[in-house]
Amino acid sequence: MSTIQTQASYGIIGGTGVYQPDLLEQPKQHSIATPYGDVSLHIGRLQGKTVAFMPRHGKGHAVPPHKVNYRANIWALRSIGVQQILATAAVGSLHAGLQPGSLVLVDQFIDFTKQRPVTFFEGEQGVVHIDMTDPYCGRLRGEVSKAADCLGIVLQASGTYVCTEGPRFETPAEIRMFAGFGGDVVGMTSVPEVVLAKEQEMCYATVAMVTNYCAGISKEALTHREVMEVMQANVANVRELFYQVIED
Ligand code: HPA
């Protein structure tokens, strides 16, 4: 590990199933000190650009969603100059028509988290309220959509992400409520990550990878193993998508 010298233009936050820095050329591990704790990430080259890669759940998926140090992660990326973040997230589907294996470029969220630090603005600089009309960056989403078209990758261009606290999966009653509220997919990590990126004025987009039907939509009990297996089958597509976005 080394102390940071480099500046990176893009950051990739890999969610469940996306852990390997090997999507970068010559990745080097760095430890970045932040006011919220140290963060380990890799910096390397991708399509001629300097890119930082961070597995959201740490090495080998050690950190559960409610314990991810979201503030440290976003602060670390900002501190090395990252202005654009491409994130992946495993999600369950709230609709029978949105099948496992689908990719959704989410554009809205509904927040059902309960006990996470959710802001950088704790009152020291006065009270700050950030606008959330467009939580996910429209420009970057446009680039991801264009890249998907170009590569022939099927991607739903919008969708509402319901964020739960986890780490448990949801009850069928919760899932019925989320669907009634207008949600499309359910996951445990996009909030507060997207909010913190917005507070730092970074351009942030998430490609949600549907790994399963949510509880009660599928007749089977949901397992983490199922989530991982579907994710593995999809990782190559997302990788290609990010290469194309970063190249353009
Ligand atoms: N619920 C919450 N988070 C998830 C799911 C789910 O069904 N699948 C993958 N992440």
C-alpha cells in the first residue's frame, strides 16, 4: 500500500459481486485518510484515463450494507479528484416484468434506511438542504445509456430504487408496499451513497443489476447465493459498459 499521489478522473464503486480491481490496468492499492476513517482503494488506468476502483463492501464482501462507511468512501474519492462515479448495485425486482439479469439505470430513490450517517452537513457550516430533484447525474446516465445502445446491451433507462436498511431481505408485505409506492427495484446501498456524492457536487450514476425477484413475487425463499450467481453472469456486461463510458 502507498500514500496517495495520483489524481483520478473517474471512480468505480463495485457493489455485490464486483470486487476485483483487475478491470483496471496496473492497479495499485492505496490507503486514503479521511475525517471518517481510512479507505483502501485501487488506482490504475482504463481506456487511457486514471480511474479509482473501490469495492463497496470491502475485500471479500466483509462489510454489510448498514455498516459501509459511505462518508469515508465518497470523501476518499473526492479527495483524489474524482468527479464522476459509476456504481453498481445488486437489486431485487418489484415487478414480474423486470426479470433477474436485467440492468436498470436508476434515476430516483425512496429512502427506507434507518440508522446510517446520511450527510456531510452536520450543522458546523450551518444548516444545509441539498436539492434531490435529480439525485442521479443526468449527464452521466445519458452517457451510460448511449454506451449501452452502442454495445447492444439491454438497459432500462430509468427506475426507482427503494433503499432498505438490511441486512435482512424484505417481507412480502414490505414488498407490496414498495411496489405500491412506485418502486421498481430494492437494494440496501444506494442511500446514502448517492446523497453524499451529490453533497460533494460529484456526478454519480448507478447501474442496478437485478439478481432476483423480491420476496413474495418469487415463490421461492431468497438466498444470498442466488444473488451472487445471477450477478456473476452479468458482471461482464457492466464492465464493458463502464469501459465504453470512460473511453468516450
Ligand atoms: N432486496 C434487497 N436487496 C437486494 C435484493 C433484494 O431482494 N437483491 C439484491 N439486493
